[in-house]
Amino acid sequence: MTHLAEAVLQVTGRGGDRKVPGASRALATVSNGLSKSAVFVFSRDS
């Protein structure tokens, strides 16, 4: 879940010391360690 939260923080400009300047899109992947996985895409309008 921390990857999802970090992606949202980056896109909303609240990444603190880890902030990526100008980030408007982020991808976060989640896997259960077996065969199932998901990709989440977060974006914001400029």
C-alpha cells in the first residue's frame, strides 16, 4: 500500500524530500507474490 500512497503524494505535489518536480503521472504496481498483480495509474490535469 505504501507504493500507492507514494504515487498519489508525487502526483499531488506532496512528496516532501522525495518529490519529483513536475510529476503529473505515476504508476504503482502491487503483487501478491504469486501470479496476480495490478497496476494503478494516477494522473492530474496540469
